[in-house]
Amino acid sequence: MILEPIYPKVLSVRRIHGAHPAVLEAYGADPARHNSLGLITCDQDDPTFVALDEATKRAPVDVVFARSFYAGADHSSGRLSGEILGVLAASDPDEIEEGLKAAVRTLEHDACFYSADASGSIAVFPHVIGSLGHYLAAEAGLQPGDAMAYLVAPPIEATIALDTALKSADVRVAKIFTPPTETNYAAAWLTGDLHACRAAAEAFARAVVEVGHDPIEEACC
């Protein structure tokens, strides 16, 4: 099984140094600890969540705001909106810079969706994080350093594939996002050792491809 990558496009990267306390508070930052923000938009939300988590491993930054936009990048509010806005906060502009660099590197070289059918009409995100940063660890109820399979697909594909993944590897559920998410997908975070997370992600991707190939299952009797 070879899946074609759908590379994310970073649409904007900006910094606010010496941010106004009202802006800091509105976006979840703590003016007592933070005074600089780093903002990023992208046309793929889930890879950006992974990229923001990576930033927390590479710099002393906090992810204070990260939200997907309704209906996805194809229905964005503007040319630079994409599918998500992520905001990093720190006490020093240099820390913001390092965090943003780590996030952009991840989007350019690591995390992306894949096309699960020949037409490119089904996308799947079978991503494995070998060691969580403190952002996604907290979101998933896990510990920094834990391994996690971050699995996303359209609603029926994801539902079938999640069941397959859980039956195919020694993993447990950290969190399930039933459809519709903001972008009308479904997702799950599974955890276990790194080998099990990889096996679960591979099983998930195979199942998404299979559903796309044979969407209407014939009755067995």
C-alpha cells in the first residue's frame, strides 16, 4: 500500500512581540508569563496540531490557541485563513522564533494527509508521534514522551478503520472524535508502545483505502 502525500501549505506566519494584555488573555495566554505570540495558519488542521506540539518540544513555548475552522480549507473565510489558526505564547521573542521554526519544519517535512484513492477524493491522516510534547499530551490525557497514533479520515472510513486499528494492535483509546468535527471528519488518538501505534496507524490507513475501494458492501446472506 503506497499512499500519495498531500502536502500542507503554510499560509501565514506572523509574530506579535509585546502583545497587549487583552489580546494575550483573549487567546488563552497569561500576561504574567507571556508577552510574545507566534501565529500560523495552514490549509491542513491536524498536521498543524502535530506541528504545534512539536514546537513545545523544541522551544519553551505554550500552545495557547489552536482551532479548526468550520467546513475546512475549501470554505475558508479568506486567502490566508486555511483550516486552522494556531497561536504560540512565550516570554521571549527568540523562544517564539524557535517554536515557529519547529512548527514550519514539521509541516514541510513530517506531518501531512495522504490520498487514499486514485481520484484524491478521500484523505487519511495515519500519523504516529513517537514522543508527545506537553500540548498534545495534555489534550489527550497522556504524559509527555508517550507515543500516540493520531488517526483521521472522513466519517464512515474513520469509523470502520478505527475499529480495525483497535483490533489489530495492542493500543488503547486516549480520545475519539466522532463525526462531524469542524471539518466534517472523524478522528481518534490511540496510545501504546511505538510499535503498536505504528501497527494501528497502518491498519487504519489500509482500512480507509479498502472502504474507498468497496464503499457498498454486499449482504453476506
